[in-house]
Amino acid sequence: MADYSKLSINQWTIMRQWSLPEAIEGYARHGIHAIGIVREKLREIGVAEARRLLRAHQMTVTGYCIGGLLTDSDPARFRANVAETRQAIDEAAALAAQCVVFVAGGLPAGSKDLPAAQARCLEGLADILPYAREAGVTLALEPLHPMTCAFRSCLSTLGQANSWIEQLRAGPELGIVVDVYHVWWDPQLARAIERAAGRIVAFHVCDWLMNTVDLRLDRGMMGDGVIDIPRIRRLVEETGYDGYREVEIFSERNWWRRDPNEVIAIAKARYLSDVIGDS
Amino acid sequence: MADYSKLSINQWTIMRQWSLPEAIEGYARHGIHAIGIVREKLREIGVAEARRLLRAHQMTVTGYCIGGLLTDSDPARFRANVAETRQAIDEAAALAAQCVVFVAGGLPAGSKDLPAAQARCLEGLADILPYAREAGVTLALEPLHPMTCAFRSCLSTLGQANSWIEQLRAGPELGIVVDVYHVWWDPQLARAIERAAGRIVAFHVCDWLMNTVDLRLDRGMMGDGVIDIPRIRRLVEETGYDGYREVEIFSERNWWRRDPNEVIAIAKARYLSDVIGDS
């Protein structure tokens, strides 16, 4: 029988179709018992109701999206985003989420100073880490594809994420998300994953479409693109990572327009054929 | 008086508006005496006529676009692209071009094997290098932005270009193009440029627009985006590079729709304000 015990599906994959209760109930109907939760969706029902539903359906929370965006040069906005990240940590603790996905933030409006944005993000992280440690929550640095550097993430590679963790001398309160979409092109990929051994707390999958038409919202279903996902999965798992494989697809023109039950069914099939693969 | 003696403009910048004769005559009218030439445009008039026009207008050819695309797994297509690159070398020699811009090529149709594509490109390069040396022409490796990895270039970073040159034990027949658009996001940028000292044979400028809408054809005019171009120019010139600064803008929605004389006039102004800058 097919084994879906390590398959998680991030809410972004059916973002336009399902609320959090619908997603939890829908996943369970399909035999999926792990979910990546999006804050905006959680807020529609609150932490208490989410906990009740998660428990009722034996659902593990593999990640909570997102904290971060700590590059703002305006002190008030910077502090507001630090506070939001602390709140995300509290919520993640209440949900027993395996991590808070940390997105660095891009360049502030009008700025061209990338090193300064990165430095601010590191300062913000240093400020928040003791709070995460206290809460028993792992912040998981997710390097995003370099094409998002301007508007979303000045953290662009796994090598850079490793360096940040080493600079901050962080413990288990700081980890790394490896998302194949963001890192597949990297000539240093194998080396960077090896260096991340013991730090990887989440593994995300989708695919890169040859005819990508948008820098944010045009990801493909595993198998529809060019990424050798089983190869990257093996590299990640060779470091000792034995956690979930989480499907996260942003897809304005395709998957967000489909019947969510069809999306889940196809994701399950592709999980076997294009994430696990032949190995 | 403003100094444009190191300003070059690549034909791509006015690709939809001007033929090669129109570009050469147009640039000269604007006091610009350096051009990056595109093969498709050269073929409309042939090498002899191009040489005559270049000489008549005292025009330096800072680069010839392009050679490469050596990742094909089909042997016949691979050999055809090797032959095309040799022909580009011959044409570049006849034009006294400072380099042939080398674009690696993406993944062949249906393939997910990025390391194999890179290995084929290196083999092709090894095959061609003696020919370039003989011809006295420099092939200039241009790493393209990682978002082009699938369809255009499996060479994605300056670090990788440095490694390829070292692996091939190449001499001056193999160099590097630094294009700010492709490399500005790279956390290893300063180190990679330093390591490229003596190898940089061309420096390309344009800008990254915050609201980029296309992965190939939506570059911005210098100053309209987020790249700190003077900073990267200084890094490049600190290695000893004292060549041209070549404006290369692919812009389906804006600059390709404008009066080319206006494009040149604006590029000249922005060259002073946003390429040279305050330094």
C-alpha cells in the first residue's frame, strides 16, 4: 500500500479553495495527516478552534507561515515585524508546529542597499532568537529564489543561510527549510545541503515550469517541470533529515483554479512518482 | 564636459527599432563609439559591410552576441551549436570584437539532469578553446540569472564561471562578462568578482525593476530599479578592469517601444547618474 505518512501539504497549495477547517477535514478524508498552516487562514478561526480540529483529525503541523520580513529601514515598521514574528512563535507553540517559516524580506521601498537590508535582518533575528528558544519553537530560515531578492527575500541561497546560522551562533531554535523550487539551480547545492546537516527542519516540494510566467505565483506540480526532486530529496535525507515532504504550490493560473480534491489526489500520485521516485 | 568614452550600447537595447547600419550611424550621431553587436543583425548586412560602417564611424565592438548553447543532449544539435560558436569566433575576429559573449544553454527538452547539461557545456568549451586561441578571440562566459537556468543558462553565478575557467586551465581565450542584472543578488558577489581579477572582459549594465513581469524581456534602464550599479562597477574596476560599460536592456513593454534616439539620450544621462554615480 502506498505510504503517505510523511506527506504534508501546505495550505498555499489550495489557498484559494479551502479555509483551514475545510483543509484539515479535506486532507484527513484523503488520508493526509500533516499540514503547513498559513497565518492569515488561522486567524479566521483562531488558535483554540484550530487546535481542536487538528486534534480531532490527528493532524501534525509541519510548518507555520510566516515570520520575518525584517529588512525594513523604518524603525516602527521593523519593530512591528519583530512583534509579528514573536506572535507567530506563540501561535506556532500553541499549534505544536514543527517550525515557523522565516522569510527574510526584500529591499525596503526606495533602497538599493542590499548589505544593509541583510544586516537589519540579522539584527532582528538576533533579537528574536532568545524568545524562540524560550518558547521551544524553531525559526526555519527559508532562502528564496534569487528572483525574489528585490521584493521578498534578501536571503537567496542555502550557503547564505548556513552562514547566518554560524554568525548568530544559534542552537536548535534556528533551522533551515530546503525548498526545491528555490535551490535546484544552485551550483553549490550538494555542498550547502551537506553543510546544513542537523539544521534542516522542513523540506518543501513543487516544480519549476519551463515556461514560468510569473516570479511568485506560477509554480508547478511535481513532475510537470524540470527539477530532479528525488535527487535533492536524497541529498537532504542523507544529512539525517527524516521528516515530512511538504507540497507547497503557488499557482495562480492552474492549481488554484481547480477542484481542491483533484489537486490533493494528483499531489498524492506525484508524491510517489516524482518526490519519492525510483530510489 | 561629460565623458562617454567608455560607454558602449548593446544592440539589444534598440533591437526592435534599428538595423545594424542604423545603430552604428545613430550611436555616432549621439557621440557614442562603442557597440555590442548581435549576430542576427550582422547577418542582414554581412561582415564586410559591417566592417566598412564600423571603420567609417570609428566604432569599437565591445562584444559579439552570442556563442554557446552547448547543453543539448542530441549529438547533431550539439555539434551544430559548436560549429555556430566557431563561426561566431570567426565573425568576431573579422569585426575585431573584444569578445564573443558565451551563453551556456539551459536544460535540453525533457531533461532534468542539470549536472549532465553543465558537463556537456564544459566539454564543448574544451573543444572550442584552441580554436578561439588560434583566432585571437576571447570567449566571455556570462553567468545568467538563476531564473534562466531551465531555458537559457545552466551557468548561474560568477563563482561557477571562475570554477569553469580554473577547471579548463584556460588562458586569455576564456574570460568573464559581469552583467549587474544577473549577479546583483549574489551573497558571494564581492568575493567572486575579486577572484575574477584579470578575467573580466566586459561589464554590462541595466537595472532590476521591483515589479518585474517577465523572466527575460523586462529589464529596466539604469536608475529605474534597485541595483546599486556604482558599487558593482567599483568592485569590477578594483580588479583592474578598465574597459567599457555596456548598456544592455531587453524591454518588451517599454524601451523597445520608444523612439531609439530618446532611448540613447536617456541611457547617456543615466550612464552618468547611475553607472558612474557619485564616486
